[in-house]
Amino acid sequence: MDFSSDTSAPAHPAVIEAIGEANTGQASSYGADHTTLALESRLKAIFETDDLAIWPTASGTAANALALSVICPSTHSILCHSDAHIEQDERGAPEFFTGGAKLHLIDGANGKITTSDLQSVLATVDERFVHAVPPAVLSLTNLTEWGTVYTPAEIGELVKLAHGKGLKVHLDGARLANALVTLRVSPAELTWKVGVDVLTFGLTKTGAMGCEIIVFFGAAADTIGALKARAKRSGHMPPKLRYISSQGLALLENGLWLDLAGHANAMATAFSKRLLELPGASLITPVEGNEVFANIPGDLAERMLSSGWTFYPWPGGGYRFVCAWSTQIEDINAAFSAL
């Protein structure tokens, strides 16, 4: 009855098996191993382009902070939603890794930045005004921190505005798989084909032990050397990188990552239907992935907790319930029966 987070779920058995298989014989160090090279090749096929470069990391915070550090100078700012993970949950890591770049926060309903919101911010930018901090990067999140999705068209419009002002675009894809399943589009259609420059491709929430991959597209791939230097300097260049890369390969095999995300999404939909049967319960945002954000009466929340449920009150109001690849319909039924 743990609906706290998809990071609370165990690693998928295929991941554990792949780590064991990687644990044989000798292999080159620091990302020059066959497994990491195979992971890059697999991602080129999945994203339908040879024009990319990757660097696997063990956490989303490391991936986001490292990726942003090579595309945002310390004298500039990163535009992001006020509820973005890089603002709310990373202890200043993006600012630290960039050497002092500022986060410029933009509000928006359901965790999303609209084109009008972005236009308003960009209209005030004056690179000649030395006293202000001009933006260099637009950072988006898909799924958003409120469990909603950006469509390819929405991202494309935002990218066009950002690129028009010379900004790079970073996409936090901690739950990219869940968004892809909901939208029924390809990874390419939600990233580089709509102009995304850098993606932090999350697999930990999908079933990995810890695998988040920085993916540079197009011209941004030329910064991979600078990224590796920063990874080394900050302690994010493990000598035996094959153990992280093997997790990614296992999940990407035969579309397993999308199957697991699809299951988590389906469980969240089933959960939300049961939740709405309870008196006083209502959804805050539509269920578009594997997260359910809801308003529930305080006494009901207390009953849930005393019945053995685990979940979080959300900073913006209400409560968040998360389903994972390992959530089963029997778990959901048991939780509601316990009430």
C-alpha cells in the first residue's frame, strides 16, 4: 500500500539480471566499455538519429545539474516552472554545478509553462542591460511535476520561442516513458524532432536501480567533452560505468521500459477511479501518467495513513499518489479494502 513514489519500487528483475551479466570478465573503464557503447548505439536507434551523444549517471539530480552546467554560463539564467524538480528538489545542484547560474521561475497551471507566459518573460530580455541576468536555457519537464504531459506541439511552440532568443532547451525526462505511452508518440517526436537540445532520460522511476542518461542532440553533442570533464571533476565518472549502462540496456530491450510505464499508467488510472468513489475526493489535475494528485478530506487522509497507506501531502496543496511498474491491481484493491 505504498503510493509514495515510483522510486520506492524495487528494480525490475531484468535489471538485476543484466547487472549480473555485466559482472563478468574485464572491461574498459570510465565509459569506454562495450556495455556503455552498446547503450549509446541502442539510444541512436530508439531516437532515430546518429547525431547524439550520451553520458549515463546514477541519479536525476546529477543528470539535470551536469546537463545544465554545459549549456548555461554562470552569468546567465535557466527559465523553468516554479514547481520544476530543479527548483524544488535538488538542493541548489543546478546553481552549484553551473557555478552560479540563476533559476528564473515561471508559474503556470498544472505544472506547465504556456507560450504566452514564456513570451512575456522573453519580451523583457535585454542582453545589453548588464544589471540583469539574461536567460540562456529553457528547462521543461515531461511528465510535469503535477503529472501532466506536454504534447509535441506544445513543446515545439515553446522551443521555437526559446531558440528565437538564442536559448538552448533542456528536457527533464525523469518520467518520459510515462508521457510517451500516454501521447502514443515516438521518443524522437517528443524530443529532438521538436527542437530539444538536451534530454535527461530517466529510467530509475521506470524500473532501474539507478540509471539516468544525459542525451545531447545535434550540435549540442559537441559539448560531450565538456560534460565528461565536469562529470570527472564532480565525481560522476564511475570507473565501472558498465553497471549503470547495463540497467539501461536491459530496460530498453524489446520496449520493456515502455511496457512498464504503460502498466504504471494503467494502475494510476485504476487507482484514481477507486479514489473518486470516496466521499469528498476530487482530482487536482487529470491523470496523464502514473501519478494521481487529489484533494481529500483530512479525516480521510488520516484513515488512509492509519490503515497502512504511504503517500505524500503535496507542497502545492492536496496529496500525491504514485503507481509504479510493480504496482498490481491487487495492491490497489487491498488498500481500499483496508479503509
